[in-house]
Amino acid sequence: MAQIKNSFKHESLQDQKSIQDILKAVTKGIAKGELVFSDDEGEIVLQPEGLLALKVSARQEDGQNRLDIRIRWQSEEQEIQRKPLAVNKRK
């Protein structure tokens, strides 16, 4: 099976208001079924559909604070590429 990989990564310092605006844009994009991320180095378009898996983790350690939010889903293209598996018991 051919793998298609397209990725986008952005890291920067933002104030609380900017982070809030980004999170609002993400929620609107999820509601519309299209998320577009871009910066000077690239762009990616994601189309969330169906059931989405959500993982939230938070940590405080040695004065460092971290919040991770991960959302995953299977694209329709991947579902089409799946082949059925048959398992038969011996006679």
C-alpha cells in the first residue's frame, strides 16, 4: 500500500489572545469540515469527518507547564484502501 505523507509544523511564541484566536479558528474549521494551516514555509488542508479521536494531556514539572491536544481521524481515502480480512478455522 502506498503511503501518502503531507505534514505541517509551526512553532512560535504567542500571547494568550493569539492562542485563543487560533483555537477558535480550529473549532470553526472542525465545524465546517476543513482546517487550513499555513505559514511562510508551507500549507496543509485537513478535512475532519466522521468520529474524531480526542486526547488531552496536561503536565506541570519543575516550573514548566504543558498542554497537549491531539485530534485524529481516518480519511475516507484510507478507509477505501482497506481490504477485508477473512479468518477461517480449520476443518
